[in-house]
Amino acid sequence: MQSLSIISVNIWQVIISLANLVIMTLILKKFLFKPVKKVLDQRRESIDSAYARAEAAETQANEHRANYAAAMAAARQTADQMISEASRDAERRGHEIENEARARAQEIRKQAEVDALLEKKKAEEDIRKEIADVSAQLTEKLLEREIRPEDHRGLIDSFLQEL
């Protein structure tokens, strides 16, 4: 068989290569893997803290939203209550105004009736005065003329019938 001297395995070379590989691995681990792992851990921590802050902000936003919704519901309820109270007050005031108007109308009607009654009495009084004046004039005329008592009664009766 032919011996290949080109391809030979040198055990010292393999040991040196393995030692070189171990040294390189240790150096890379010390100067490359640990700092990279440290940076990755810091990055993970900052991301975790960002998630925690985001969750806290979301929780706080949900609380604010719930408080806002409760405040809006209370405001709506208060507004509805104010509107209903205002409408009740307006209705009550409307009834009061209507009752006052009716009372005034009754007072005006009563005053008109009293005024009409006074006017009627005044007219009756004026008529009585006129009758008395006319009677006095008639009496004067009758006295100026001498008439008999039958004529006198007839004149008075006819005069009263005319009135």
C-alpha cells in the first residue's frame, strides 16, 4: 500500500488546534457572549418594564374611562332631574297664572255687575227725578188751570200709564 504522507494526522497538531479552539471559545465567551447577554438582558428588562408601564397606563385609562362614564351618567341623571323639576315648576306656575287670571276675571265680572247695578240705580233715580220734575210741572200747569178733581185724577192716571 502506498503511504500518503500528505494526509497524515499529527496528534500534536490536533491537540494544539483543540487548545486554540478552547482558548478562543473562552475569550469569545468572556468578551463577546457575556456583554451581548448583558445587553440582551437589559433590553429584555426595559421591554418588560415598558410592558408593565403600558399595562399600568391601560389600567389607569380604564379606571378614568369608568369614572368618566359614571360622571356622565350622574350628569345626565342630574340634567334629567333638573329638566323634570323645571317642567313641574313651569306647569305649576302655569296653573297658578291660570287661577290668578280666572280670579281676576271673576273680580272684573263682579265689579262690572256692581257697576251695572249702580248705573241702573242711578238711571232709576234720574228717572224718578225726571218724573218728579214732570209731575211738578204738570201740577203747576194744573194749578194754573182750574180743573175738576175727576179731570185731575184722569190726568195723573194717564201720566202714570205713560211712564
